[in-house]
Amino acid sequence: MRSYPIEHKEIVTQLLDGRFIIYPSPLFATLQEQEDDYAEFFKESHGFKLHMDAEFAYLSSDEITERRTRDFTLFLAVLCRGAGL
């Protein structure tokens, strides 16, 4: 059985709840370190694709075609981070 980090449950919960994990969160660092393992985990267990950018991570599904909310949320998250909020 594969071992996951202590933060595994929190990472999975946040991403499955539709949240973004944003740099410099420690969860983001954990995802970066184990990106391949998590990509496989989400694909095999939930059918989602893990997207890792330089500053954020999120899940997507081929079944969902609506993208505007995701794009706006990404823009807002990066804007808030830049403003120090």
C-alpha cells in the first residue's frame, strides 16, 4: 500500500471541495513534491485531472465544460495573493 503524507486528507478534501491550493501554502509544497503520485491518485480514484501551475493547484473533469467560474476564481486568487490578502 502506498503511503501518503500527513496532509493527505486535507489536500484531498480541499481539492474535492473545489478549492484551489495556492502557493505558499505548505499543502502546495506537498503537492509539488508528490505531483505524479497525486495526479495518479485523483485520476484513478475520482476520475479527475490534477492541474499544477507555478502558484496554484486544482482539479478538473472531462465531464464538466463550464470554465468561466474556474477562470474567474483563478484570476481572483492570484489578484488577492498579489495584494497580500
